[in-house]
Amino acid sequence: MRELKDLKELLEHKSMTYNEIISSLGWSKKSRKKNKQLLEEWIDRGEILLVKSGKYTLPEKEGYIRGDISITTGKFGFLDLEGENSIFIPGPYLKGAMNGDTVLVRILKEAKAGKSREGEVYKIVERAKNVIIGVYQQNDNFGFVLPREAMGRDVYVSKKKVRGAKNGDLVAVKIYFWGDEDRKPEGEIISILGDPHDTEALINAILINNGISEEFSDEVEAELAKMEKLNAVDLNGRKDLRDLDIITIDGSDAKDLDDAVYVEKSSEGYRLIVSIADVSHYVKEKTKLDEEALKRGNSIYLVDRVIPMLPRKLSNDLCSLNPNEDKLTFSAEIHFDNSGKVVKNDFYKSVIKSKHRMTYSKVNEIIAESEEANAEYQDIKEMITEMLELSMLLREAKKRRGSIDFELPEIKVVLNDDKSVKDIELRKRGESERIIEDFMVAANEAVAEKLFWEEIPAIYRVHEDPDKEKIKTLNDTLIKFGYHLKNLEDIHPGKFQTIIEKTKDLDEGYLIHKLILRAMQRARYNNKNLGHFGLSSKFYLHFTSPIRRYSDLIVHRVLGKSLEKFIKEKEKEEMLSEYELISKHISKTERDADRMEEESIKIKLIEYMQDKVGEVFVARISGMNKSKIFMELENHVEVVYNIHGEQDDYMYDEENYKMINTHNGLEYTIGNTLKVFVTSASFEKMEIEVIPYKE
């Protein structure tokens, strides 16, 4: 709202009385009731404050910060801030705030020695949701719902609003009164999910708890029903690439294939074509489908299912670059010389017919000279070889400029048909995975650079420089391991990559890589090009996955518009303003999706470990705080040793990442391995607990 923005700009300079505000903003003195009502509304939303002097001011000038809170299963939270380090909120200071709520936070402790600022919730200005998940407990004439997430209080449910729930059921309760000093929150049960120990019920609860629906509205389905397969008119004005041996390379279980690649080598260098599904052809601005895609922001990849950003008719059929089908694409064509340097590029709408639906494993087999794979894919074997050559050149260029490449293991939970855990694997990153990664980065950078230099508004993928205090603390730790960062005033990603390269095969490498990662900012979306620190890239955005990311769809639209016509300055200003709001929204939906994915994986891992209680495993210590030691088992499952019951026997040496048993002198250091005994796998605590095994 323009008036609010104008007022906040005024209040940045000085606090103002009511009369000063209406005079400065040109409001009518006769509309006192309306004016006061608007100011009260802004106060309720935490945008401005009314202080004891009777003047209006900004919350931040009084030591308060407004933001969205993220609350973990550990019963504490963080205030998420755009482009800044989060503020830590200890459990007792959440004051009833729940995950996603917009709050005003008062700073209690400033950041120091690598620690985040700490604060307490002063005011909840907007609830993110009014439905929560919990376990129902029945009394004679009423009941309570005990929330699964941090809330501080249970929810009263009158007898007539129980809706058939039985004692111990996992339920969704809609809250209509959030409680006060005298009364508990009150609500009505709207869904009975079942047994709180059933993993499918728990994963369904994640979706309900975050307001996510697997279904699309009737209005979206109606728009979808009108969409047909391609016809000749759809191909008008498009470059025909159907004669090229263009291929897709994805995981074997992928169904939304949104990128295809082609490489051609000549004496002058390499020609790379990255063709991306032209989702913008189907999803038009201001439609119900577009509104829903924006609301979702991205697809969500849970452990047992995908919640797509777009209906499956689009994501898995019309837009998916399935083999031997004519598909509409947006292509980035990049020409490199023999050293891997970009010589020229071009961008255009196109039509392709993918020759093969390749998997990472099949391409890796071709690269490894498998006779069977080479015979099966004889027609593209030479191109795969050329792809690898170009990828190696691009990789070398990224290495020279200092791009960070972490070597941290990532797990993949493989399920049986009945959704039980079949296996826990480490995600492999072979040459084929790296080829696609290198080509996608090249395309994203090329599009970003074009839009930046032509001053065309866009949504960029930004990764800002790390916080200086965090880097200083990191360096103090690295010195203890025999490494250090030179000249902390001039931090370049290459300095981190050098240490990562030196330590990747050492015992302490895992710890060092994790510590470096923790010192980094989180990547996000922004309507300004702020660069990408991790990639050491001046220009970066997301262009290559419009089926599953709304940011990429925006980039496709604006790139397409820029190729068709000159964009006027007034339109650019409107786009920039719109993209600012969209960037904030999709940065949040991405954070939410990551958290939901992690929660769903943890649920399945707890289920997997329940019949292993009592067994002994080898574990590696991955982190600690004053009451817990975090470890990773040999099967890659994360576990925790809760020492709170034995605190008198332990001293936490935070500076040296050690926990010392004062009774027997045993030391537990991050990176060390030890044998542990699994004592519990609890859905209530959402933890797998262990204790050191004593032989």
C-alpha cells in the first residue's frame, strides 16, 4: 500500500504525532475516525508503533524487528530476515508463536563470537494458519488437543465440536479463539487423521499443518480441461530443433522432465543447447492456474510423494519433455571456444523431439565404456563424450573463479510399494549428474547476464556474502585444525574451496565442510541482482525448471517479452515492484518445502529404526550443544544422545567443539566415531535416541 510506504519513509527520519502524519500525507482532518482506524490497523500488523509519548514510530527504532518465525521440532525458533542472519528465539520466549507466524521480536542479546542475536516474541501480528495438528485427549464432557508443534498450550474442544474423534486420535483442529491470560485456545476438530504412530497419517498431517492440498480447485481443473495437445499453430515462430539428437537426463524416478540438452563439437569449440519446457505457453498470467502456481511457489518433494506446483496433466504430460514427442521449449544456445569460454549466445522459442529419455545411471555407464550401454545408445555415444569434455571445461572454469563445491553426503530414502523403507542410500553424484549441473548453471548465468545488461526486470537467485562475525568465528575454529582464511576483510569463495579441496579425504573433512556450510547465508530470490557467492557468479537466476519453480516461469515470461518488444520504463517499474513481493513469497515457500521434506524423511527414518532399538551401531559425531550430542550412524541416519539427565557429569567446551565427561574424563569431539546403543525411536519427540555403548 502506497500510503503505508510513504508513512514508513517519513518515520525513518523522526517520530510523528497524529496531526503531523495527516498533514504530511495530505489526509483530511474531517476523516479522523477513518484515519485512526487505518493507523490502528498498521499497529496491529506490526508495521508501526504508538509509543508512550503519543507519537508514532517504526518498530525497529524502538528495538523491535518484524518478520516470519520458523520453529523447529527442537521447540525453539528463528526469525527469518531477508538478507540478514536469523534471530534465535529460545523456547520460553516464543510466547505462543507458531511456525510461519509474523511477529514483532525484541532483541535480548546482540550477536557475538559467532552466535546469532537472541530475542523474544513481543507481539504476534499475524497468524500463518488457524489449523493445527495434535493428539486428541477425551474428558467426560469436553476434550483437549495437544499440539505436535511448539505452542505452549493445549486447545480446548467442546463436546459438540469433537466430530467423532476418539481418545488418542491424531486430528486437525481449527482454532477460532487463540486464548488469553485467563482462557485456553479454543477450536473444533475438522479432520481425524488416525493413529499418531502411523507414518502416512503423520505425513498427511505435515501437509494439513502447512495448508498444502494435493488437489487443485475446480476453477483450475476447468482451465486445464481446455488445454490440448500441440497443433500446427503452436509451432508458428518457433525454431525447429526436432532433427537434433537432443536428450533428457534425469533420475530414473523423475516424471516431470523439464530440461533437454544437446552438444555439438567443431574445430572452433562447442555448441550447447539447453531447451527448457515452455510452461509459459500453457500457464498464462492472471489465470486461476497461474494464481495457484504462485501460491504454491514450487513443487514439494516429500519422502513418499510429490506435491506438484502444476497439475500432473501439465507437469507429467503436456510440458514434460517425454521422448519421441513434439514439445514446446525455450532454448538457450551458448557457443564456447575450446577453452570453455563463452563466445556468443542466443535465446529463442523452439520445438524439440527428445530422442532418448536418459537416466543418470545409463549415461554414467556410457561414460564408463559399458559395452551394453554403448551398443544400446550408439547414436548418441559420441555426443555424450563431447558433453563430458565441455562439462570438464566448465567445471575447470568454475574452479578457477573459486566456486564452492561441497562434498557433504546426502541421503535418499528408498521405499517399497507399501511405502515402508526398503533402503537408505547416499545420493550419487557421478559424471552425468555433474554434466547436467554444469549445463544448467551455464544456461542460468547466460540468461541472468542478458537480462541484467539489458536492464530488464527479473527474479534473481542470490547468495550474499557471509556475515563477517560468523567468518571470524569459523576462522578461529579452522586455525585449531591447522587451516586459516587469509585477510578476513576480503572474503572470496575460492578461499573456502581451497580448504574444502585440502580436507575432503581427511577424517576432519566432514566437520570442516559442515562448519563452512553453516557459516554461509541461505540462498534466496530477489528482484535485484546481488550475485551468487557460492558459485562465485556475478549474474545468476533460475531459468531451467519452470515446471517445479515459479521463479523460472517468471524468468521465461520476461525473457520472452524482451525478445518480442521493447519494455517501457513504466512497465519495468511495475514489474520490479511485483517481483519484489513474489521474491519474498517464493523464498518462503521454498524454505517451507525444504522443512516439510526433512520432516517427512525423519518420520520414515524413525519408523525404519523402531525395530532396531537395542542394536549397536558405529556413529560419527556431527554436532552438539549444551544438552545434546548429535551423531550420524553408519547407515546415515541422524541420531541424538540426550545428556540432560546426566548434565552433572558433563562439561560443554563450546570453543573446541567438545563434550567432556567430568566423571571419567572421556571426551566427545565433533568428527569422532564411537559405538552407540539405540534406546528409542519416538514420533512424539521426533528423535532417534542413543547412548554410548559400553563393552
